Amino acid sequence: MHLSDGRDIATGFWAQEFIPPFEAFRQAGHKVDIATPEGRPAVLDALCLAPEFHQDDPGRPARLQAALAALPDWQAPLAATAVNAEDYAAIFFPGGHGPVVDLAGDAAVGRLVAAIHGAGGLIGAICHGPAGLLPARAAGRWPFAGYRMTCFSPEEEREAGLAERLPWLLAERLAALGGQLTFAPPGQAHVVVDRRLITGQNPASAPGLAQAMLNALTTRGAGL
């Protein structure tokens, strides 16, 4: 990821925001496919396994690594261009700064989100995952204007030391398009459900977001 100070940093997806929802969906009996914009293997942000992010649960990094090792699907994803929106009742975007780089301007991802949403499907996204909402358009308009939502907060970006170095802040982009954002204090779980859009603020929000999506799918009587 290229920063405004000219430096490049390695990034990718955040395991804490991918594995818990994935396991929850699978354990509930839903079929889950993994896709990336061009079908290239997803990249794990190694920083997500650093001890400072797991002080409440020191054994979590090892469990996440074991779960990833037992799940080869994430290294052999579908291409977003090859995904038929009619085959899916929901789409979910995990976080990490990698999704910001890969999703925010991807036309195929935008078309997929708009198609699933337009057909009555669920859209879930956590932390930086709502970057996948940005390229969606329906009849030339952003379909989530006026929706309540959340994402990794500007305050959390500041605490991470990146707020002044990122080319742009996700929260500001979402708000500029008409998103109605709310945030909890940094690090606290916060899930927002508005119609068929379900968003979470940070890694702590992953279990709650997954449960909210499962509840919505059960209500709809649909599969994932």
C-alpha cells in the first residue's frame, strides 16, 4: 500500500475478521465460496498475528494460523468477474488495508455488490471491508446512500498511526457518498444493521456481525 509520505507498506486481509465469520457461516450449514477481484490468491497481512493485537487471548494467533492452514480455499479463489450474483444470497468483505487497495475501485466487485443487493441479497462488511461498497452503482447512483453503517473509525486509524499517512480515509469516502456512519470507542465491538446492509467497525465486531448475517439469512430462509 502506497502512503502519502511516499513509503510503501505490506498489507493484506485481517485474519481476525475473516476466520470467525467464515467458520460461523460454514458451521451453520451454508456453502461459502471465496473470491478476489482477479482470482489471485488473497494475501494475509502478517501484522494481524502480532502479539499486541491479541493481549486478551495470547493463543489466538496460533488458532488463526491453524485455521488458515486447514482452509486452502483462500489461496485458490474465484475471480469476481466469474461469479454469478444469482447464485448467492449474500456477500461478505473482511477487513485489512489490502481490501481498501483491491476493492475500492474494482468495477467487477461493484457490479457484484449492486447485483446481489438489487436482487434482495445481504451485504456484509467489516472494518476496511466496506471499501467493497464504494464502486457499487445502481441506475448511476450509489445504492447505499442514506444507509446507516460503520467501518474502521478515523480515531482508530489515528491510534494505528496511519490517519495522516493514508491517501484517503474509508470513513470519509463512505460519508461523501451518503453513508450515515456511527462509531463506538476504539476497539469496542459495533455492528450496524440497516435493511440488507450489515457492517462492523473492527475485529472485535466480527462475531456479532457474523451472527447478524446468520440471523438475517435465517429470517429470509436463504443460504449463503
